[in-house]
Amino acid sequence: MHNSKLFCNFVPMITYPASGETRRPGRIEVVCGSMFSGKTEELIRRLRRAQFAKQKVEIFKPAIDTRYSDEEVVSHDHNAIPSTPLDSSASILLLSSDIDVVGIDEAQFFDEGLVEVCNELAYRGVRVIIAGLDMDFRGVPFGPMPALCAIADDVTKVHAICVKCGSLAYVSHRTVKNDKRVLLGETQEYEPLCRECYQKALAEEEGQK
């Protein structure tokens, strides 16, 4: 006969999966939006948290982005973090061995190979944090950003404020006459606009031709 007291006093041991900053779950995080929306600020915030957690962090940016600094990632609020400027996304893999977290700023300026690079890093167990413009000044999806959003584990869309009406901005409107898709600039060349104000601005420009 079984002793019922043994069964009444038995407490099963519950084990929980490891989580938090102590393990390396490979993942891709994308922070996207228009200019002046705080993308780089959020990127820097997440990277600094990883550094505080004693993780090995490496930050990359396109070599063409020299607006504030040749070698630092700098937000519009002038927060900065050291980075490595690169001409090709393939170099990221070569420079990311034994790294826990990889940060990539202005991802829209990188080549399409960045998508596979980020996937490869995530499969290696690396946390990849990407910041970039989701659309160009015409409102067209920009570079590898659409594909990166598609493969990401998490996508955060941040918004600037429309300078015309105060609504959430939709796109970065170019205020100077230049049809090049890539034109580095700040408030002198771009302004964040909502959909309605953007359409009005385009109509005004068309009427001036």
C-alpha cells in the first residue's frame, strides 16, 4: 500500500528557462522613423544599457555619414558613442567576432547585403540593434530597411513632430532643390511633416514650377 502522506507532501520542482542579460539570445531589433524622431538616441540608449551589463558591444555606421563626426555615432541632441565607419556591410561580420551586441546606425545607407549580415549575426547568438530611416524624402522605402523590418524580432517606429501642425510626423520633407536620393543634411535641408502637411508642401512645390 502506498503511503498517502508521501504524495501529499511532495512539491514538484519547477524549472524556468534562462532569460535576461546572462544569456545570448540572438535577435534583431529595428528602430525606424523619419528624421528628428530620436532613432539614434534610442540606439545609443540601448547600447549603453548593454555596456552597463558588461556585454561586449560594437557599433558601426556608414562611412559616408560624417555630419557630426567621422568616427562617432551622434544623435541630434549631440549624445555620442564611439563607432567604426564602414563602406560595406560585409565588413561587419569580420569585425564582430566574440561580440554580444552589435549596433548599426543609419542602416538605410548600407547595401542590401546588410539583411543577410544581420541574420547571420542573430543566428550566432548576437543581439543586433539597428537604427535607420524607413523612407526617403519622397516617401519611398529606403535601402535595406524594409527587409530588415520584415526579419526583425522587434520593430519600434518612433515619430518626430510635424513642424507645420504639431501632429506626428510621417516623412522627412526635403526643403532644398536636389533630386539625389542620398543628401546628408539637418534642419537646413529637411523638415518632419505629417501626411497632410507633406501633401500640401508637394502641391505648393508643383505650383511653383
